[in-house]
Amino acid sequence: MIWLSIISALIFIFFSWILVRNFRIDPVEAIAFIVKILAGIAVGLVYTYYYNGGDTFRYYVESGKIARFLIENPSSVFPFFFDTASLPELMQQISFQQEPRALFFTKIVALFHLFTGGNYWLMGMYMSLGAFLAVRFLVRELGHILQQHKSVAKWTFYFLPTFIFWTSGVMKETLAFATIAVLTGIVIRFDRDKNYTNLMGWVVMLLTSLLLWKLKYFYAAVALPLAVVLLLYNFMKKRYKIHVAIIPLLFIGVAIVVSRFHYNLRFEHILQVVYENYQTSIAASCVGATRYHHFDGSLYGFLINFPLALFSGLFRPFIFEFHNTPQLVVALENFAIFILFVTGLWKGGRRIFTKNPYVIVAIVYVAVLAVFIAFSTPNFGTMSRYKVAYWPFFVMLVLLLIRKIRTMRLLAPNE
């Protein structure tokens, strides 16, 4: 199907030209677009020559089986997407039968497989393009909030190395973060426009929420309640005088409701599920993992290890903990952000108080995901990949803290 790959490549080039020419792409965005496409290619190269295979090629191979089946059985398209179990002849060929989230993602990848003629590299480029457009939407919405600091969002979401790498190409995180970006951007736009009757916005928000839930329900379990809380807060503050301190309380209430939609998220099960994942990850990790003391799935074990989990979720592997080249890159990035974070807190962070609800939501989002991901996936390699859901938001907060301190010094140079 080389002809289909050629047509797909020409369409990609044409669409890229239209994007740059007609969508008001500035020079920074143009560079970010190129970096994103190259990152998608880099994912394939790293998994080919360093890891000798991995998830990205598993998705590709399985999507190829699905694509061939759909070509041979076009009438099975609808039942395949909505009632896959009714196609036993296909299910017997797929290795993701017991992995519903991986199977769901593979169904989506199969569409790219069909469109690109089965060319892995084109598939990665198209998925990277979609991720870039989603992040661009988020960055532009953040720009309205950050105003004179909007360049911080650009540099964070466009050029943060590990984030760019793990959210590019044929990876589940590529699509998962794209949904987080669109969801966040829509919530910001609702508040900016003061228009909560935008039907299209609600439809897109619903679809991205469902997509995120199907791909990464543990991301959704934090992102969706916070999106609801922010919408409620922005709506209520127009009518009542309320304090931002209510946001964490609202989050707990909404999170309790959302937790009932999945067995693993229910409060009576979640710590045991986290502990089982922790044990599985530790058993598979000879080196390069966080080991918690007296963590047995109990609330006591969780609380005493909470500080270590938070630090691990944000800054590990640390500069002296890497065991291979990819971990070295992650460790250097973590160390640089750690230095900036400590500097910010030491030189003025304690004097900076914000009443911005977006900052409060971002802090809650980062802290909750960092802790639970660090507990359930202590392996440094896996954790570095999963943390992309919150990592750029944390880095943006750190850079804004540094910017805030510099601004304070300029306004009061003699203090």
C-alpha cells in the first residue's frame, strides 16, 4: 500500500503548509511544531535501537492486525468499535484482550494505520501533529491568564525535553495528554468568555473526558473533578463571595463521586490497588525504583511515605540515581527544576501568596497525581513516562515562581 503512504505523506505536507500559512503560527510555534514532529520520529528510533521494541511497536503491530481485518470485513467496522467481543475471529488474533485501555488505544491507532497505508513513521507524525494542535490550544488559552508571563507556558509546553518526547509518536500518552490539554483549554475559555451556554464547547469537553477516561482513568480521576470544580468556582464567584480555599474541599467531594465509576478508584479499594501495583513494579525492577518503608496498603503506610512519594513523583530519578542514558536525561531535567524550585522557595516563595484559583487547581492536580503515580509505579523509567500528565504544569508553576521573584525585585530593588 505504498501509494496510500505517498498520498498520506503529501496530505501531511499540505496540511502543515496550510497550518503555518493560515493559522497565525508565530516563529516559536513553528519551531515547536518541527520539534514535535521530530520527537515523534525519535520515539520510534529510540524504541528500535535502544529498547529493541516496546509498547509503541506493540500498538503498531496490533493495529495492523485490526486494519487488515477491517479491510477484509468492512461490514464489521461498527461492531468492532462498539462491540468488539462479538468478533471472536478478530479477538483471537489480538494480544490486548485482557488490557482494555491498550485495546481501546489500538483501535484508534488502527485508523491511522489505514489512513497511512501502515507506515509507522507517518502514523507517529500524524499523532504528533494532533498533539501539537491540542497543546497549542492550551498554550494560547493559558496566555490569556498569564498575560505578561505567557512565554513561560510556551517554553514549558513546547520545549520541555522529556514531556515533548513522551507525548509524541505512537504512544498512549500522546493522545492522553492531548485530551487533558483540550479539556483544560475549554475550561479556561468558558471562564474567559463568561459564556457557559456554548454547546460545542460542552460537546467537545464531554468527548475528551470520555476519551481520557478510556485511555487513562487514573489521570481522568484527578483531571475531571478539578475541571468540574473550576467550572463551579468560576460560576459561583460571579454571584457569591467565596474563597479559593474552597477548591480543595470541592475537589474531595467531586472526587468521591467520580471514584464510584471505577472499582480501583473507590476509597475502600484504592490503597490496596496502589499497593498491588507497587509490588508488581518493584518485583520487575532490579534497580532504579523508589522503595517505601512499611508501605503495606494501609492508610498509615501511605501517610508516613507521603513526603517521599511526593518528592519522588516530582524529582526522581535524582542526579545520582540514573542507571542508563534515558534516565540520565530525566535526572538532569529533574535536577535543574529542583534547583529552580528550591531557589524560588528560598528567595521569596514563602512571601508570595496567590488567590488565583488556577494556581490552586494546578497545585492540587500536580500533588495528587505525583503522589499516586510515585506509589503505584515506583520504577523510574515508567514513572518518567506517566508523569507527563502533570510535569509541564509543575514546571510552569516553578518558572512562574522565579518570574514572580524577579518582578518583585524590580519593583522593590532596595528591599
